[in-house]
Amino acid sequence: MFPRRLCLLAVATSFLNAPVIHAYEAGDLILRAGVAVVDPQDSSGNVRVGATELAGWKVDVDSNRQLGLTASYLVTDHFGVGLLAATPFKHNISGDGSALSGAGKLAETKHLPPTLTLQYFPLASGSQVQPYIGVGVNYTVFFEEKTTPTLTNALGADRTTIELDDSVGVAGELGVDVALDDHFGFNAAIWWLDIDTEATIKAYDGADNLAATGKVDVDIDPLVYMLGFTYRF
């Protein structure tokens, strides 16, 4: 009986001596880093050359993963401002639709999707588990666009270029932080980003004269998944 009481006393003492986790409060800065995956839920219009629409000439954008970086600054115990950043994502653009499906890689591009959100943390500031929801705006910049010989040969051109317009759209997020102590923890989050762009494709002949210009509208609208670690200042 006596050893059993000693065991119960030891367990109770361990709980009493466990570090108290003081979770999120106004003025806190939470930094997160982890693996981020951009998974386009894309749809494409037909390529247009002037006023002519080429039926079945569509494109598809693949997914990519990079280092994701996010930050939250708590203005109050329950409301904060969040920022999503990352190392540049790289995407292949492939043929799709009845005419281009199976054509393979036509082009590639890189993009950065900085996203600013207003976040709401519903639970008490002392909770070890902190779910949150956010809504805001995304600005996506595309750069280092390149075409492939596949596209150039399909258009019968000597060389081709592609340029994607930058995009501004709404963004939504869901996430959860789990504190391990006063500073470190785990994070899981998902975003939906409204990314719509127009790609302009130009074809040049052997004398480097512009032979044709095509345009295609693409709604990329990706889901972004991230799993990583947190550090609270």
C-alpha cells in the first residue's frame, strides 16, 4: 500500500513540476518553417490567336514543394496578422485538352505567392493547442518563364517565348499550432489561393520576326499544404 502511495505522489509531483505553457497573447510573434506543397486545382481556357480560339488547345500546371515560411503577429489574444512566404515554386506547364493532351511539357515558370491574412485564434490564450482561421489577399508574381522545343516545334517556329501575368486574389487558410513548451511547437496548415493568370505565347520565325501571338487564360487556384515547426517570441 505504501509503495502505491509513493507512486501516486510521484505522478502528482511530476504534473505539478511540469512546465506551464503560456500560449498566445497580444504582442507575440510566431514564426513557422516547414515543407510547403502547392497543388494547383487548375482549369484552362483554349489558346487564342487573335480572335481565333483553338479548340482543344489547353494547358495544365503541375504541383511543386518548397521550403514554406509563415509568421503571425498577435494584435490581441485572439486576432493576428499572418504572412505566407516561401522559396520560389517551380511548375511545369504541359499540354491538355483534346488537341494537346499527351504533348508533354510545353513551358515552365517560377512563382512566389506572398499572402497576407487576418487570423482568428478562437481558444483561450493559455491553450496548448491553438487552431486558427484566416482570410486575406494573395499576390503572385511569375518569373523565369521558359518554353520548350516541344512547343516551338508544335507552332512551326524558330523560337518561342511565354510570359505570365501577375495575379491578385483572395486567400483563405486553416491551421493549428501545438505548443511543446513556451517557444517550440508543431504546425499544420492549408491555404486556398485565388490565382488567375493570362499566359502570352509569342512565336518568331528564322529572321526573328514575330510570326504569331497566342494567349490562354489559366485559373490555377491552388491548395497549399504545409507541415513544420513553430517558434514563439
